[in-house]
Amino acid sequence: MLDHIDITVKDLNQSKKFYKELLSVLGINKFTEDVYGIKFYDKKDYIWIGQMITKRFHFAFSAQEKNTLMISII
């Protein structure tokens, strides 16, 4: 299962508008903001959008047991 996604963007205000509209279509309407970025979330998963100098795109997965999760990166 997907646990969370972190995305680094150039323009936080412009990205906030884009992701707010996009994620609302998926039923993700809740969000919180702080000095580091914006966290869009539903019941247990979240997508974090932040403005940083270094580029970063981070996916995190969760599983009930370690051996049930298999990831292939191509």
C-alpha cells in the first residue's frame, strides 16, 4: 500500500493551486500548511508538496509484513 508521497516544487503557491484542484477530483480535500509546505491527506495517506533547493520525489510504501512488499525499479 502507498503510505505517502513527497514532491519538491519550484513555485509552492502555483503548485498548491494545481494539486488542490487535481487531488479534489480524487476526493482528497483536506490539507494543512506550514513553513515547509502543504500536506494533502485523506484518512491515512498523504501527499506533501514543498519548496526546497534540492529536487526530491519520494514514495513510501507500507506492508503488514516485510516479506510481502516487493518493489522493482527500472
